[in-house]
Amino acid sequence: MTMDRATMLPILDTRGRHLEDLRISVTDRCNFRCVYCMPKAVFNSQFHFLPRAELLTFDEIARLTRLFVSLGVKKIRFTGGEPLVRRDLEVLIRQISEIPGVEDLALTTNGSLLTKEKAVALKSAGLRRVTVSLDALDDALFRRMNDVNFPLAKVLTAIDFASQAQLNPVKVNMVVKRGLNEDAIIPMAAYFRNTGIILRYIEFMDVGTTNGWRLEDVVPGAEIIRRLDQRWPLEPVPPTRPGDVATRYRYRDGKGEIGIITAVTHPFCHNCTRARLSPEGLLYTCLFGQSASDLRSLLRSQASDRDIVSYITGIWNNRTDHYSEIRRSLTPGLPKIEMSHIGG
């Protein structure tokens, strides 16, 4: 059966939210052990990562993506783990870029494997944008945070490669944790001002259960803005679209913009349009998901496109997720999927 999105109505969840974004985690593996995401004490040589046979194949991912697009998805982002650990990712990107209805195709990476050749290959395959995770500009602190002694200079070079390949606008994500890297807020802004690269600050979140999250470790977005505004006056920028998670600001002197992602202090559950696909084909409807739906079994049981679309529609129609809005009172101790498994 051929699914035609033009003939279908958008699907809505129980809170009236559309399905517009699909985040595809292509691997649960990463070559970093960032302290806020994959602490080495847990993700060590004894940790059981997914066997290759359990991963969705590129063809299976492409098929599911086509079906999600038929239901209203417009934006695709590849995550991990570290997505560039997955070999020949540009092959998958080309498959996805050829699906009618895909309006945006992006990748989040730690930059460690983003060579000049890889950036060009990704762009040629149809990737439009890259976001690089970078949490400090001090080399010693950066090495301590990634916990594998990876040098800062290589990530900064990878950011340059992304810009040169026109994977624009290149964005840089900085997770800010109290007592660890909040002193890097101003140096990061100073480095990326007037470069065309958009720096986004992210409040330290309680994704998963292994990163030792505490509310007192969160540097609120309002504090980050206050610090920046004192140095370089800021003014708000309207969102690009209703589902955007980052609150945008620009420097009044015209030297670029920043974003703030405040999932802890100012939740945006009310307009969340994201679904997440894990490497083994589990569908999560929230970053802080406690349960998931198995799409891989459907794919490998010879289910029809219509059957899979009906299944996904039912999941989204019954979606009630609003974790960040109830975080303080009802969520302590809840088992949650790790960020390293389904991306940020």
C-alpha cells in the first residue's frame, strides 16, 4: 500500500499535539562517557550494548520514516549514542532524504568522528544541518567531562568542517551543570559570537537514572540569560515554529543569536511534537519515557504498511506525556530510558 500524507489528516494526542518530529537513534553506543549522560561507572566494559542483529537495518528505518512522514512528520534528526559510530550513515541519510515530505534532516553528534570528508559526504547525501555537543572551552575541563581524554581542538575543528560543508546553521549544544561547567557560559558565548554558529544552553536534565541528577545541580535558564545579558545585551526572537524547544535570543549588537532549552524550569510539554525511535525499533513518545512500543516486531512479522500506520496512530492518539510539567511532585524514582539510548 502506498501511504499518501496529502490525503491524511494530522494525528493528535490527548492534549491536541501534532506529530511533526521524529528523532531516530541509530546506535546505543558512544565513544564518549560524558558525566551527565553515560557515566563510565555504569557504561563500562561490562555494560551490555545492543548486538548488531537487534538494530534496525537502514531499510527498516527508511520504511518506518516513510510511514511517519505519511502521518505528518516533517523533521528528522539522527541521534544516538553517537550516530557517527554507525558505519555508512550517509547511506541511510540518502534514503531518508529521498522520501517526499521530509522538510528538514539534521544530525546531533559529539564531533569526534566528523572529519572534513565525512561532513562533505553527509551533505552530499542530503543532510541539511548539524548540531555538535560541546560543554566547555577549557581543554582540561572538556576532557574531564567527556571522560575519555578527548581533546577540545578536534571538536572545534569538526565544527569548522560542518560550516565549510554548508551544514548550516551549525548549532552547538552546551549542557550546563552547577559546580561543573557554569563558569564556561560566558567563554562559550564569546567564542561563538559573530561566527554564524548558534550556541544553545541546555539545563541539566534527569534523563534516565544513571547520571546522578539533582535539582540543585540545575543552572536555570533565567540565570544563564541574566549572565549573558549583563555582558552583551540580549533581546528575544520569535520562535521559528510552535514546536521549537529552544527559546531564542539575539545580541542587540547584531553579532548572532543563542538559544536556551529549559526543560526543567520552564517545561514545553504543551507543544511537544516529537516521537523517538530507539536503535532496536522501540517507539518512545517522551524523552523521559518509562515505556515503549515495539515497532521492530511489526516490521519483521510482515505486517503491512497500513497495519503499522494504524498501530502508530493509536499510540499517538493515546499519548498523555507531560513529564517535565509534573517532575517535582510525581516523578522521583521513576525508571526512565537513558538519553544515550534515544538521544536528547
